[in-house]
Amino acid sequence: MSHSSLTAQCLYSCNWESSNLYLKKYNYTNFQKHISLMIHCSQKPVKITAFKFSTLSLQSFSAILSTSISYFTLLRSLYNDAKK
């Protein structure tokens, strides 16, 4: 989550206002609009939610994924044993 808010700080401090020397006049206004939109969108942190119930962190997501793989492996081994 901290990386998404860090993006706005990096975009703002990348010296974009003096980059009009390198861009043509008609492209510079589009460039300003795009940078402004990117800064605006990146100020809101990105969150992964589970059914809008709780926010998932990397630790909880990896724990859920690890548990899911364990259950899948167990069920697959039981299924293969039952086939024999």
C-alpha cells in the first residue's frame, strides 16, 4: 500500500514542469493532463479486499494461498488413492 502513495510523490518530484523544452507545444498540455491524472489517481492507496469484507495484506494473501495449495494437494492425493 505504501508503494501506491509513493508513486504520487515520485511523479510530482520528477521535474515534469520543466520538461516542456523536450516536448512540442501541443503535446505538452496533454502531458500535463496525464501527469496530473496519474498523480491524482495514485494518491489513493491500492487495496486488495476480500469481498469488500477485509483488506488483504501480502502476509494474509500468501497464507491463504499456501493453505489453499495444501488442501488441494491433500484432496488430489486422496482422490488418486481412491482411484487405485
